[in-house]
Amino acid sequence: MKRGKKALAVLSTAALFGTTPAAVTLPFLTATVAHAAGTATALVVPNINSSAQIADLGTIDLFIPKGALASGSDNQVTLLLPNGFQFDPAVIGSDWTEADVTQGVSAANVSVAALPGGTTPSTISYNEQMNNNVSYGITVAPVNNSRPMTAQDNVTKRVAAPYVDLATTSGVFSGTVGVEWQIPSATLLKIKFNPQPGWSQIDDVHLLVHLPNINVTGPSDGPVNATLIAPSNSALPTGTVTVANVVSSGKVDLAATDTQSSSDEFTFNLAVNEEVAGSLKTSTNALKLKLPSGFKWYTDSQNAPAALVYGQDAKAKTNLQIHVQDQDLWISTTDSTTQASGWLITGLHFYVDDETVARNGDVTVQITGASSTNVSSLVVGHYGQVGFESSVVSKPTLIAGKKEQIIGDIIIKETVPGSFIDGRTVTLQLPDGARWETPFENSKDAQNGNYVGSITATNGLGTPKVVYTDTDRRTLKLIVNGNSNKNSTNPGEIDLRNMQVALQPGFSGDLTIQLGGSEGVTGNITVATVQTPISVKADTTPNVIVGAGGQAIGTITLTENVAGGFAKNSDVGSGYNQVHIELPYGVQFDGTPTVEVTQGDLRIKDVSSGLGSNNKGYLDFYVDAESTTPSQITISNAKLKLDRTVPQGDIVLKVKGPAVSYTAYAKDANPDLNSPFAVQTWQDNNTTAASTTIATVTTPAQSGSNVATFTVGSTTYTVNGQQQTMDVAPYLKNDGRVMLPVRFVANALGVSDDSIIWNQNDKSVTIFKGGSVVKMTLGSNTLIVNGTAVQMDVAPELYNDGRVMLPIRWVGQALNANISWDQATQTVTVTTQQ
């Protein structure tokens, strides 16, 4: 019998069963026993019940590397069984000789010595080899010894015997080599190589020692260690090797296979696997599987076929018993096994008894009973009404302001087979700060079914058609292609993998998709977390005042959150490596501050500063080389200059530009992107990647109050009792409103002339008082107060082509003044805190 070199084919009866016999990978390189050259490893370590009387121990692989036998002069080894284990008495005294191992072991070339003892000794009449196990035929003498034995008197008994085998090729030796093994006593097995003159070992050898049918006599719990003893000049190993484990009581391993998803009835298969003989008890309550409320067993489960996969008495019908009642199913045996056994029960069957009680999701049985088990519960099916479940395989971290960002894989799965219907739709809508990559890249291609990533479907479904909807193309619509198979044991699903999106600058947090469509899929799923490419902070926020320059501020630090956060975008074209730092209206850097990379390998160039046409200050620089590790930029020695239009409050610095906010500027690189679907919207709304407060505008505290009086028809007015003169008198309109000259009222309230700005182009007046900025335009009913529009019931008007006149109530409210009217004297009193 020939063997493959260095590998013994050990077949497993079923992949579900993990105890003896088992599918074993030979661990030839993991030695538990060693000698000068050889090693020994147990190929399998079975569990043995402490009450067992006979057991098969694990096969031992004696590994002898190339050339080792030639260097050893006494190549033999003796195996000693531990306490509690003995060879069968029928094989004690046997002496086997394999004449030429290069031909392989077979019954034909093995000779066996006679068994000693007895007036008419029993003899081993012949041997045979079946299923890789050698057995002896023992001829037993008759009870009456007064006459010779005849053929009719002889009784032949088959005994499984220990034997030695080679897993190697026929070319392992040059010349003839024999091997013999002897069993001189109940606990010893001797093995020896007998090379003939002129031989040599030209390759590795694996000598396999098989130990079946070993008598067990009350062993102790724990590892069963066989001892190997070899002469010092032997190439065979010495030491101990574990060939079994003794356990007092074993568990029953349970596993459910071929489970189904359904809305009404279910079938599944159950693997029952003893850890040791007798693990499955004989009582009627050996194993109990209890279904959850709302489910019951079909009575035909009592007749489910139970096939013995391994163990003793391998018959078509085993001694397993099954009976059911409502939610309960019991499994037991009529007789305790004497060898660890495994069964596969097929076609266990249950149904939904009460839909109002049965819960959607996994159907889990609770396991109890007299037998110990590896699990206390087991999922045997999945219940649900026609519908869908959605999930995300992973949630990667994406970078705002960049395109081609891969989101987590999305799985849309039927709760029961047959839920997907041909022609119905599933929609996936991104939040406003995200767009699907295809319409972002080319809005003209949004209806052609293209997408970046992969979309697959199962259970009879074809690949869905893809279109994009909404005016901004945030919604990807899948049109189901075909009906799913309602008779399938597995629910169908549509998988979207490696799908790409583009993200708006400044977007951060969870990227959540809203599900919808005519198919009935609903809910929200989070497919990624988004972070900004960079962050910015100032170490201090000093107070500054309007109308002054040279006001020093603290150090500003820009930090990359990821390598390449400041992008060069060299694949797009020139100019897309710009970083644009923007200040508020009326604020600029007073001189160009120092800008330098203080951490990492980022390189920048071409630093400049100035005041833009929008009256906003800026600081620009360009990325010369992207970082490979997150880097840091420091802006120091910065000073601010503020004009008198800057309102009281925080000065917020914003970091913009295509180097950090590419997706808001990308339309210039690709004309197809110049559409309202994505880029233009983002550029109009938000190009800021990060922002921080760098200073606070304050107004010096003033004390006291101003009280001014104006009289209709009089060019004389008073401020705190002091008489003043103006070039136009207040007047009453037909509707009874008192119209006052805006400039003189503002002066009376403490506003200087240089804080009152007339814009000839748009015919507007802007007043700056403390933290307030008020703007009014001739002919417009809209008053702008600190950037907020206030609707007036009358528009400012120009009187005699010289003065802007406005009802005093609106001027007073805008400048935080109290107004009172004396009808008798036709006098208006205006009071305000300085």
C-alpha cells in the first residue's frame, strides 16, 4: 500500500463532526517529542470516557529526517503505554516483520510468530488488512484437549491490532529496508528498522504507529501520555507524546445547518456530536429544544431521519429517539453508546403558530436536559414578514472637501425570500454635504446608469438599473431587475460595494443615507464618518479696536488631520494647490505674517497677503509637495488692521482654497461640473475647510446718557440741554409720521460724522455706533442691522435733494434709543446710553 510523501490522507466523515475520527492536518513541523534527529507528534488526540473499556488511541507520527537513519546504528524505539491502558491479550507476544518497506505494508509480506502457551496453543492463522486497519485471525483450541483439533473445532476471532505503517514514497530508500514490531507485554510495543547491506536513506520518513483496540482499565482523568524510549544512537525519537484525553463526562456538541428564512414554516438539520461515549443520555429528557413563543414543532419532526455519521453500530436507523409537543422537542437514545458517536438529523420542521406573538428576526431555541451541551441556545431559522433589512459592512473615515471617497459596503436583504419585485425601486439619498461620484464628475451622465463601485444581486435577481434623481443628484435610485425566488432557502440581497462619493468642504460627522423607494425599503444607515482634512486654532484671542492697525494677535496653527490634508492636486492642473486664508469684511493683515511648516514633511511656497476686492483681508500660500505624515503650519508675528465698519464681536479666520476644499472649486477643472447639481451649490454656500476665532472687537466703555429733543418745523434742536442747529427741519407726513434727518439724529446720539458713511453708488447710509452697524437705502423698506434684515413700513426719502429723512422710531430702534412724543409741543425726545 503506497502512501504520499510526508502526508497521510485522513478522511473526515462529515465536516460538522470534530471528535474521533476527525479530519486532521499533519503537524509534521510541530514536534512534541524530540531526539537527536527524529520527532514524534500525535496526528489526532481523541477524548475517551473514563468508564470506557476499549478505546482507539491517536496515531503517532515518528518523523525521521533525510539521512538520520544512516547515521544511527541501533534504529529502534520502544513505546510504553501509561497506567490504565493495555494491549489486547490476543496480540501480546506477536512479532511482525515487514520484509521490504519500499514495497509498502500489506498482508502478503508480513509474517507472524505463534502465540506461546497452552497444551494446544492458539495460533495466528493469518492476518488481513481492511480500511487501513490490520486485524489478526485468532484460532482458539477446543475445550476438550483429549483429541486433536479439527477444522470444525476451530473458531476464528477477529482482533483489531496495533501496527506500523509508512507515509512516504517508494524512492525514500536506496536498497532494501525492513521494519519489525513486537508486542512483548501488555504495555510495550517495540519497533526496529532492519536495513540490508548497501542501503541508504535519501528522503524524509514518516513512520505511523496505529494504536486501535486498546483495553482501558480505570485511567485517571486528563492527558494520556505514551512514552518513547530509544537508544542514544537511534534516529528514532524519545520522550512522551499525548495520544488521548480521559474525561469523566463529555458534552454533546450541537450545530444547526441549512436553516431557512421564512414568514410561515421552517426546516433545518441538526448535528448531534458526542464528545465522548455516553455523552448523550438515555433519559427521555436527554436533550430538550424549546421554540420561542409564537412557534410550534410539526409532529412530522418525530420521524426526521437520523443518520449515524460516526461511532458504533453504523446502521441506517440508529437508536436515537425524537418526540415533540407544541414548542418542545426531545432527543434521547435507547442505549448509551460505547464509542463517541455523531448523528445528523435532517428535516426538523416547525411553523409560525401565532403571528401576534412571534417576533421578527432569528428564531432561537433554548437547550436544556440531562445531557451537557456546548451551547445553551441555537438559531434554527429567521422569521419575518415580507420586507427588508439594511446593513453596512464597515464604516470608514472619509475626508471632507475631496472626491472619490469610498463609503462602507451596503447590503439590502430580504427578510424572507420573494420580497424583491421586478420594476420596483430602492432609493439611497445622501445628505446635502455629499454627492454620488458619477453625477459629481459629470452631470450629463447622471441618467445613463453609470456608477463608481460594484452592485450585485442574488436569489434570481439581475443587476439593478441605476439612475440619479433630485435636482441636485443626491439620490441614487435602483430599479429592481426580476423577481426574487420565494422558494429559496436564502433571502435575496442587493449589495453595493466600493461605492464612491464626493464631499462638501467643512462636512464632518456621520455620513448617513436615507433609504426609500416603491419597494418599501425604509430607514437610515450610516456608511462612514467624515473628518475635515485640516484643523486650525489660535493660542490667544486678544481684544482689538476698529479704526486702527498694527494690532498684534497670537500664533495660529494649522494642523493636518491626515497626511496630504493640504493637497497639491497636481493631476487637476495649476492653481489647485492654493490655500486661501480669509478674514472678515473690513479686516486685513497689517503686513505679511511669518508662515512656516513646523512639523512634518509638507512643503509650501509663495506666501502673500492683501485686501481683496470684497474688502476682506487674505493670506495665501501654495502646496509645493504633499506630506507623507500629518504636518503642521504655524502663522506667527501677525498683526491686524481694522476699518471702522467692523462690528463688535469675534473675528473669525476661515481656511479655504482648492488645496483643502477641492470639491467646491472643481468646476474650473472640469467644465462638466459647472452645473447647479453640486459644485456651484457648494461654492456658493461653503468653501471653508476649517475656521477659528483669532481676536475680539471691543468698544471702550462710556458713561452717562444723551438726551436730544427735536421739534417739528424747527431747525434748532438740543443735546443734553445744549442748543444745536441743523440745515433741515423735521416735518410731519400726511400719515402723521415725524420725519427726522438721519445724520443729525445720529450725531445727537453720540455718532461722529466719520462713523456715518454715504454711498453714492447705491444711495445708502451706513451708521456705526458701538457694536452696531446700521444700513438703510433710499427707496427701500429694508433696514440692515448687524447684517440682519428688518422690514420697515416706510422707506427713507431724500428731502430737498440734500438730507436723508426717516421716521424717528426706526432710527431710534436701530441705535438702541428710547423715543417719546409730546403732541402738544410737537416735540420728539430721544434718550440713549453713551
